[in-house]
Amino acid sequence: MSPASRTVHGVPAARPEIAQSWRRASLAGVDQAGDFGRLVPGDIDPNSSLLVGAGPVLDELEAGLAGTGYSTLLGDRECRVVRRWFDAPRTAANFDALNIREGACVLEETIGTNALGTAFETHLAVTINGDEHFVETLRRFSCYGHPIRHPLTRRIEGVLDVTALAESASPLLPALVARAVHDIEQRLLGGSRSSEKSLLTAFQQASGHRKRAVLAIGEDIVMSNQAASDLLSPSDVALLRVLAEEPPHAGECALKLSLESGRTVTVIVTRVTGARRGALLQVEPCSSGLHLTPATVPVVRSTRAAPPTLVCGPPGTGRTTRARELAVLPVKFLRPAAALLDGEAAWAQDFESAMRRTEGSVCIDGIELLSDKLLDLVTQYADARRRPQLIFVSGPVSGLTGRAAALAGTASTREELMSLSARRAEIPELAGSMLQAAAASESVHLTPGAIQALTAHEWPGNLRELKAVIVHAAARRTCGGITLSDLPQQYRCTSPAPPMAALDRAERDVIVIALRNAGGNKVRAARELGLSRTTLYARIRQLRITTW
């Protein structure tokens, strides 16, 4: 039976991506009865970059999913399950019975249409609802799979899947998974940057002598000097990559090899501390009388400009003010809006002119809004030896992607400003300072009830929102105390709302975005979300959505 010949959750025909997946599974000879006996779990590397990067993110995700009955599966770049988590022991038993264990390959050609395998095949995020699974034994589940791409190489590093029983799956689940995947990708970027930096340092030290052939080989990178390029053929490099995959745990080892050219060489393989699966290889012809002792080349140190500083956080948290406090005079502030108004060429000229100085500070306020071309220009100057202090201002690091994330990674000093809701103890003092600047008289003050209400609010707009409320209240009082009645209606609650679970926060974000896109029209927003109007109204109340 093909998916097009039956209904899927009331839809008369299967989605094209599901029909194509079923076709691939049929051609591969997958048994719809679900005999997974040929799934043979293999060994997995617990220290792989994917597991190391994904671990903390999945720990947090799974803590938020506790009590929901959901499950998570993480697949690697070969579509093997490398991590499983189940909220319900019964689901774990079901997966064990299907032989879907850690180390098992779940490609479409093995078990048919499934969130991990289909996302891996198409390189796209995909939802598989119950009956859309090719194999009958999987149709009790609904799952959502999202590919994990390395931000630098754009290669698929794995797939994250969140699974639930078909009747309990949420249509807003993709937002939660997408956020987790983004966080994993940023940790992969950070891990690669640290690993490659260690590898580069070792390579630079070892290749100080131009006549010595040196290679540095990591998980996703190969570096070689000119001597190595002259000596080694592509086949030789491929062989050395195999040697580098299993470097010695400590110290070094020496091997004799015959190159494609027929020359015999000695290769010293040294593990590089701090570089994941990284090794340094020194290659010299045997006739050179090479002594098998570590060659240490002193590092020539020169005065360099300090690495950039990053000030990040949600909008309205005082990022620009903090950047001004950190800056050294004279200060040049550059904003992406100028590139839109005056053109990228004018912005680049202004930036390059400011970077010719060797004193003061240059602050770029909003690096995530710059084009890739301008980000490349800024990155180039960030590595300059002599330049003014560089300060980058951005949104939360978890929200940065691509070149903006890479540029933020060049900053060795980072100040991450917390949202106002995470700094409730500071709200009375902040509100008092704002009131002094906005009030018509020094006698105007906040009453305890008003302070309690301000402290209880979530403040999604952070300091800007707080200032707007204080200005509003100050305009209503020429003297005396500001009471609850002076505050806008939505700010008069004196009891803080209980914290939301991760899944609820994700659903709230998706609904707010849909309402914004629909201009506040709840009927249109419900249609966009695939929910009934009654369900949307209920979720708005339950998730305490009052503004969007």
C-alpha cells in the first residue's frame, strides 16, 4: 500500500516528500512488516565532536521534556543512533524490541521512512506523522527530525529527532527542535574553533624551518607547508590522514614509509593537545639523518592588538551603554543601518578609515545585521597586529549564525547581559533611577505596591520597556507616590508568573511570531499554525500571551 492510496491524518493524499521517501524505501527492498533483525548496533565514539557539542544542549532539552512522554534520538553523520533518551520506559522498551539501539544505522534503506533517515537523505527538516512511516511498527509514533550542519563547513554532522506517540504530538514541536539544533551547531562551531586554533599553533611552531615538511591534520582540516606540498602527492597525504586518525595518546611515534615517488621517508606522528583527533606529522627523507626527538621551535612573540571584546544580550539590556563604558577614547561607533542608508561601500570606507588609527576604540553595534561582505571585512581587520580596540555588540550568542557567529568567536572577552527578568533584584534601583530622570518633581516616588508589580513583570522588552512604563507613570503624577493605578493595566499584577517548561516557551514563541505576521488577527494566525481558533485562544491564555 502506498501513502498516496490512503489518508494520513485526514489528508487525502500523502505529501510529496513522504511519497518520494516511500518510493526510495520500496526500491531498497525494505520490509513493511518491520523486521529490523538486520540492524546490528556498531561501536560509537563517546568523544566525537557531535556528542561533546550536543551533550549539554540535549541535557537541557530533555530536562524540559520530562513528564511529556517525548523521546529524543541523535544520529551522526552516518545516520547511526549515538544517543537515546526516553521519558517513558515503555517507549524505551518498544525501541529496544525494534532493535533501534545506540550504534544502529537508521537510513531509509534500512528501516524506511523515519525522521532521522529521511532528514539525512533530503538534508531538510521533516515531520513524519504516524501512518506516514513506511514500516507498520513505527506508525504508532510521530517524530520530527532536523539536520545538524557544521556552521563553517555546512556539512551534515548529524540529525536530531524528537519522537512522541502519534496522538500526543504537538504541531509546535519543530520550533523547540530547531532551537536545540541551533545551539548544538554553535557549540560545534566553538569546539572546532578551539580545536583548530590548537592545531594551527602546533603547525606554526613546527614549520618554522622551511625545509622541513610538516602537516597538521584534524577532524575537518589539513594544513601543510610548501616543503610538504613539494614532497607529497595526494595519495601520500591520504595515507598520512589514515595515520593521523589514531595518533599516539602521549608523546610521539616514528614510522618509515615509501612514498608514491619511491622515496623512503621517516614520519614522526605527534598528538596535538587540545585538538580533537588532531595530529602533527613531520616528514623527512631517511638520508637526512633525522633524530627522533621532538623539534621545538621557539615562538617569536610580538606586540599585538588585544583580541576584540563582545557585548551581547537581548535587545534593551543596555548593550550599547555597556560598550561605551568599555571603550577607550576616542570612540567611533558604526551601525549596520548606515550601510543600508549610505551603501556598503561608504560603510566600508568609514570602517577602514577608523581602523587606520592605533589608539581609541571602534565599536560595531549589531554585527548580526551586517552583510557577509562587510563581516568578512571586519574579520580581516580583527586579525590585524596594530589597530584600535574592537568592540562588537550583538544579540544573544545562541542566536548568531554563519559569519556573524564566526566573528563573535574572535572575541576572547565576552560580556553577556542578562534579560531584565533574570535580574529582578535590580529592578527597584533601576526604576528609581529612571524615575528621577523622568519625574517633574523630586517628591515623586514609587510605592511598595508599584515596585512589587514592576518586579513581578517578565519584561520581554527589557530596559527599554521598563523606561517606557516609568515615563508613562511619571506623566500621571506631579508629586507623591506612584501606585498600581498609575501603571498601565498589563503591569499591575503583583505575583510573578511561574516559570515555563522548555516546550511551553517554544510554543509561546511560535504563537507570538504567528500573531505578529498576521497583524494580530487570531483567525489568520490559527490558520497559519494549523490549529483551530478555539485551541489557539486556549493556548494564548495558558501561555500568558498578552502582547506580540
